Amino acid sequence: MTSAPFERRVQSIPVTIVAGRDEALPSIPGATVLRVERPLHQHEAGAECVACAARSDVRVLLFDLLERARRGMVLPFSAVIIDARGVDDGEAIAERLLPGKQPAFGLRDHTVLRSFHLA
């Protein structure tokens, strides 16, 4: 991996999102699996919970993966599978990786959007 968390990768990494409850995870050589977790508790309509939002933010998960890889804490990978079978809105997860769909805030988001693409 790169020597700094915000460096640009030479080639972006493909990301496959599995969102159907009955869908099996694909077998992709060199892929690592990240799981998007269900919220820990219920919220009132319109209420935002920072903890739940961070647990389901694919940009946060992918940036953390890049950082762990940079530090040698995970095995090298050439693809990522996002296991979103436990959440209700898989499309919202995909939108976080599509250019122009949701704004990028801060270096973390820009690093993820440069380093990964939907497969």
C-alpha cells in the first residue's frame, strides 16, 4: 500500500456491494470482505445518531481498511466485497461511492473516492 493515508493510488480498487438478504457473497480472488452493520438501536423518525451513521458509512469503512493496509494490519487485497445484507437500503450504500451523488467532505472522503470504484 502507500506510505501515507491520503496518497493517491495508482489504480482504484473495485468494490462489489451485496445487498439482497438471500444473496450469497461472491468468490472474488484477492478480495476482502467488509460488513455494514445494522443500527444498534431504534431511532425516532428523522433522528440522526452519529454512532449508527458511522457504523453504516461505507466511506468510513473503506478508509479504515486503507489505513489498516498501509500499516500492515490486514492482508493485501485487490478487491473489496461490501456485505450489506443486514441493512435495509443497499442503494444508499452504493450512492456513497458514485461520483456526484453525495458530496465528499474532507480528505477521508476524497481519498476513498479516488481509491475505490463500484465494480
